[in-house]
Amino acid sequence: MTGTNRPKLGKYAPPGPLRRGPVIVLVQPQLGENIGAAARAMLNCGITELRLVNPRDGWPNPAAYVLASKADPVLDAVSVFSSTADAVADLHRVYATTARLRDMMKEVVTPREAAARMRQEQTEGHRVGILFGPERTGLDNEDVALAHIGITVPLNPGFSSLNLAQAVLLLGYEWFTATDDTAPSRLDTVRGGFASQEELQGLFDHLVEELNQSAFFHNVEPKRGAILRNLRSALQRVPLASQEVHTFRGMLKAIAQGRPLRASLRRKKPD
């Protein structure tokens, strides 16, 4: 196992909070750019240990740093191996990404199931790794044979090929979210937060006043009550921010102030 240092290519941002993740093993990667993009995908998901098996263009590779987009800490710690067997020798559980298992009997799971199992295995103190094959051909039989379990991504059967970095991101994302507690939805509010009921009532009263002034209810008086209930319901249905209420009231005020001017211009319009 050999660690390598990156070329001096400028400053980079320090990584954010990390999670101890699976070891990513790229077998005979062909392009430095793909290695860099894979490193970026890894750091997105809090995964930092990257191993390369016989990279075609050698290592270190300046092209990898260009595509890594500041995921330099992952590339700085890369280890290079001469064989896949050496790259996984210290791991307790190995997963192989492959579209098909060639004449081998081996359990195949989805990325989500693999992520759940890896989380459990790590909890039990085991080291796990994921094998990714060369961009053009994928893993060969000898490499797949080294794995305990295969991973196949359920995609369009007519077009299921993934870019190397896409595959790394997909597996990394499933691993990251396997125990993630992020709420399924949230509402980001502007400064000032939600409008109070008093502010909403003020907007409602302002609207009613302007509707009266514009004679809106003249021809729909029998439906006035229903219209006002629907208007109030609409204002309550969507959480409005305090700033938004002030904006709406400013618009109503501008419309009201412009009403006499528009009437005057209509009177002066030549026949």
C-alpha cells in the first residue's frame, strides 16, 4: 500500500464534518478526470478513503485535481495497489458493483440494501469496501470473485450504463442517507419569519377595502360572504412571511393611489 501526495496546484477548502464510510476501490480507472469526479462525489457523502488499482495514467494525476473541485483531501490520501486482491486484503466485507454476475452464484442487492448492510457491518466493527470497475468494461470475473456480494443498480434496462463518478455518488448517497435524520421537508423563511395573525388580518381588511372601493362586489353581492371566506382561506392556506404581507399591502396601496390617475387619463383620451 502506498500513499501519494498531490502536486502543488493551489489552495483548497478544508473538508466539512465527515462520517466514517466504506472504502472506495477503483480498479484500473482510465481517466484522471474520472478519479477526481469520483473523489468529489465521495466527499459529498462524507466518504474519504479512496484506493486505486493500477490507474492507467499513473498516480498522482494533475487532471484528477481539476475535476475534484476542492475534494483534495480525498486525493491527497489516495493509496495505489498493484492488484485488487491487495487493495481489499484488510477489508472484512467487499461489495462489487456490476451489471451482471458472469457465471457465478453470488447474492445481488440494490444500492439501498447494500448501504443498510454496510452500516450494520460497520456498527459491528467490520471494515467494508466497494469495488468499481474500469469505465469501459467494468469489473472482470477475477475481481468480482473477490467480493462477498454484488450490487446492481435498478435502471432502464435499455440504457443502464453509468459514468464512474455517477456510480460512486449513487452508492455514496445511499450510504450517507441510510441513517441520516434530515427531515423529509422544510420551509425556509425570509428574514422576519411567518406573518402573525394580526398582520394577515390587516392584509385581509386592506383587500376588502380596496375591493369595496373598486365596486368589485356590485354585481356579486349575493356571493359576497362566500368570496370573503375563500379569500381568507387562501391567505391562511399558504404560510406567508411578514415581509410578503408588507409587500402585498404596498402593492394594494400603489394600485389605489394610481386609480384617480388612470381615470383622469381615460377622460383626457381623444375620441
